[in-house]
Amino acid sequence: MLAEPLTLIQGGEALSALVPVYNADDSFWGLLSVVIDMKKLFKSVNLEKLDNHYRIAIRGKNGLGELGEFFMAISIF
């Protein structure tokens, strides 16, 4: 599960992801919480190098999936 952006204490925004962890017998062990710096993520995937006229949006605020509002929209021209 990927959560909406969080404001980091040290500045910037991050996405929070919960990743399930399973034992060798496929029984659920627990969750791993991962904080992803959005600026670094977008830079690492070369978001700024996309060709003209792309619009990118992430939606699903408050865990509502496709019914949730957009919480990130980027226009690249």
C-alpha cells in the first residue's frame, strides 16, 4: 500500500509504503514501512526528461484508490 505524501521534518515530501513480509511457509510475518523521498524518486526515474506534453497524476488520497482525490499532478511541457 502506498500512502499519500507526508511532509518530512527535514523538509520536502515523501510517500510512505507498507510492504507485507511473509515467512518461508507463506504465513504472514508483519509489515515493513518504507519512506520514499518524492524528489529523489522523481529524479531517479528521470521524470523531467519526458517528452513534451505529458501529464502525470497520482490519485487515491486517504486510501480510497481510484475513488480518492488526486494528491500529485505534474505537467511537463
